[in-house]
Amino acid sequence: MRDGLLALLGVVAASGCSYDWTVSSAGYADASKDVAPIADAGEPDGTTDASTDVSVDVQAAEAAADATEAAPTLPSCTPAQEAVVQQARTAALACDGTVGQCETEVPNECDCPVVVGAENQAKANYVAAIANLQKMCVPLCPAGVGVCGTPPTENLCIVADAGSSALACSQE
């Protein structure tokens, strides 16, 4: 049975190679004639399609590879580096339940929205801590940078931790 399947697979694979495709003088594929391929036939109306220009594609790929090689690779952030941002985030999320708090969104180190308590120094410190972290290392984002869950609810100041009286903006 196994030998029969292998033989059938060989026949199917070989049958796919039985056509002798070449390019006709009109620039179209033609299996019935053996015509030398035309280097750049272009479109039927005589124009050329830049998307098929191999030299441009190769040059773009080489330029992208050079840019990737030139960009410095940052190490992953350590827990100590992340803790600095976490401490600044805790201060920025603080609220006291008054109207007008928890209305400002800022991107966190993973480029996901976070609602902060107010436009104040704590928010500025949090944003600065994120910027410093991103210069030194690649943040430890659970799903990856820019992969975010449900956006946080604005205008919702809740108890920060069970058993605590501290309030913070909701992030759910």
C-alpha cells in the first residue's frame, strides 16, 4: 500500500512539470511554442508595471536589511527597570473621586492606553519614565508591543487594592 502511494505521489509530482511554459512575443505565457523569453515585455499596451521590476524590489529589500543592521538592538528590560515605570504608573493612576479625574489617556510602555488621574506632575513623571525605559531596553509586554486588550474605562475611580483605601483610575 505504501509503495503504491509513493508511486502515485511521484506520478502526480512529475505531471505538474510536463508543461514547457515560455513567454510569447506578445509577453504572455504560452505553452504551445518554444519562443525565447522577452527580457521586459511590459504590459500589452506598451507600458511597464513597476511592481514587477525586480531591480527596484531587490534594492528596497537590501536597503531595509541595511537599516535593520544599522539599528541598535536593545536588550530586554529587567524587572528593576520595569519597577521604576510601575512606581511612576501607580502615582499617575491615583485619584480621589472628584469630578474630572481619570479622563486623560496616555500610552504605556507597551503602547497601550492607560487612563491617568489628572494632567499633573505624576502623569508627566510616568510619561518620562516610559520614555527613559524605551531608550534603554525593550519592555516586557505580555502580548507584544502595541497588542492591547479592551481599552480602559474613563471617569472611573475605584479602590486600587483589596483591603486598601487607596483609589486609582480603573484600567478595565
